[in-house]
Amino acid sequence: MNIFSISETEDNALSDFLEKTMSELNSFFEINWKFNRPRVCIYNNRKTADSLREEKREPWQIGWIEGNNVFVMAREKIGIESPHKKIQDDKEYLSLLKHEVVHCFFNILSKRKYKPDWLWEGIAIYLSGQLEHKKPIEKFDNFIKFYDKTGEEVYKESGFAVKFLIEKFGKERILRLIKALSNIGNSEEFIEKFKDIYGFELSYGNFNID
């Protein structure tokens, strides 16, 4: 049995950011989340993360959620305890925190269904502003395969795929798609629902449009 010592930290700047994040995400997801809101826990090393999760984490995994609890590695440890480069500014680290909070909102709409992984991660990347720190892709060719599997590669295209869907077709359709996940049991059913909502097949060709 693992034992942890946890203490509350006062950080007015971070608290203000999280309040702003909650307001923005309440507006996007059309939720008025006031009670039992996300709590943020910042940890210092991979060993602690493995103990908290009771499993060995991949070295690149530096944040996750459990229920409404958000866990994120301390900014100053990311370049040391993970293969990620050192985070150079506050904005990039705050985007990481916001990414995990987006997952909490996603869970509410989907009733804790998180497949496909590309949608789960893609909307968190898009809404957190992390696309600003990513090199634009030239062609979509691998995000669709991330339905019930995950991996570091899912982060390459998924945010841009969600950007395409939201900026070309609006947010209402993607909210409908997320809500529908609670009644979807496999990738075939998801593909059918996607076509029903968007009116076209879920294929790379339909995303590779100028």
C-alpha cells in the first residue's frame, strides 16, 4: 500500500487561470459546472506518477485525470523526468493543465466514454491551445486508427483533425458526436454515427480538403 503526503499550495496566478479555463470550457461545452469541480495535483517525478496510478507509465506521459482529479508533472521537472523538452514559458505549461481539464468536461458529455482516442485527445489539444506549439501537418494519414488504442503518435494529427471539424462545421456537431459516445460500443458504430452527424465518411480523403 502506497502512502502520499499532500499539501495545498497557494498560487493566485494559477488559480486565476483555472477559473478562466472553467469559464471558457463551460461556455464551449454548454455546461454550468459549479460543484465538485476539477482539483489539480502537481507531482515531481515519474516514480510518484507510477505509484499514484499503480502502474508503470510511459515516459512521455506527464498528465492524466482520474474522475475530476487532474494530475500534471511540475513544470521544472518535465525536461528532467520525461523525454519532453524543457518547457520554456508559462503559456505552454498552462496549456498542458488546460488539456487535462478538457478531458474532465469531455467525460461529462460522453458519460465517461473516451473512445475514439483521437477525438478524446484531439479536442483537448485544440481547446487547450496546444496547436500553437505543434508543427502543422501537410496531410492526414494516421489519426483514424486511434480508436481503442493510444500512443504518442495520436497527438500528431488529432488536434488538427478536431480543428478541421470545428472550424469548418461548427462546434454543435462535435458536441453531438461526443454526447453520442455513451451509446456507441465499437469503431463501426462510431463510423456510422460520424457519417450520420457530418454527412460524409470518416476517411483521410475527406479531411485532406483545402
